[in-house]
Amino acid sequence: MAAPSKGIRGPGTRSGSTSGVEVVGLSDKPDRDSYRVAEYLQRQGYRIIPVNPTVDAVLGEKSYASVSDIPARFARRRHPSGHRR
């Protein structure tokens, strides 16, 4: 049996605070899994950042064509090892 995950924290928690959750490939079609997952995250209080070059907006949020197009205000912190957190 796997140990419970300690790495995922809710929005607004001290070490789990985040500007948003990037959802790469987020579809604007409600029947797609990516849409349902992003919608769930939104209902839990997370800000989603859609990344999909084929849509303008999803779930009320502006979509970006690529991760590199996301403005600096959403910049992710990097772990000292160089990996994104």
C-alpha cells in the first residue's frame, strides 16, 4: 500500500501557494478529460492557466499558445535542483 502523498497542497496554503495551474492541451470541449480536470481544479479554488494554441479561452480564462507565452506574473518558482515546482 502506498503512503499518502504530502506534495499536493490546496490553494492558499503556505508552501503550496501558487499563481495558477498550467493545463497544457486543455480542450474547450466539455466532454474531454482535460476540460473536466481543469473544471474540477477551478471548483477547488485553483486558478487554471490554459495552454492550447487552438483556442482563445477556456473556462473563462485566456488561453496561451505555449508555456513560454505565459506572462511573468504567473512565473513558476524553481526548485534549487533546477526542476520546476
